[in-house]
Amino acid sequence: MSVINLCKEIACPYYKSSGSSGCTFYTYAHGCHLLPIEGVKGSEYFLYANEIIDIPKAKRENEEFFVNNERYQRHIHLQQNVEGWKETIKFPNRIIELNGKQD
């Protein structure tokens, strides 16, 4: 049974795989809102799990969390409305939209 990087697998908007990799939302990934999912474990930088967990469910839960999260909404507002923000602050890495479309 192989172990997967769950953050990368679900394309979490705060997972950064280049440079200093890991979660840019939580100080440590083991504080993540997805840890209650059975089979998910946390490390300092990302979540991991074996390949038998329900990845589509984890992705849905993650997107629902961020769509309703005030900090995420503030980051999106800054990215879209404050000049220079998008160039200097590289998170979130993608935008989750309510209708399921993604940037």
C-alpha cells in the first residue's frame, strides 16, 4: 500500500510544492481541518494517507471549508483588488469558486 501526499493530490489551494514546500495556511499541517477524515495523518508540512481513502470526498470537504472560510475570502479579495498582492504573496495557489469552477 503506497502513501500519498493528500494536500498535493486534492490540489489544496494552500499547498506549495516548490521552494519551501508545504502548507501555507496552517503553521503546521497537523493542525489541518482534514485530519478528522479516517486514514489521514499530519506531518509538519503536509497531510498524508494511504491510497484507499476517499480522495474525492477529501477534496470536496477541503473546498467547502475554504469557500466558507473568512481568511481564505480575505486572501482572494486581496489578490483580486490590491495591486502587487498577487505578485508578492503566492497564496492561495488557486481559487475555489462556488459553482465548482477553479482558476
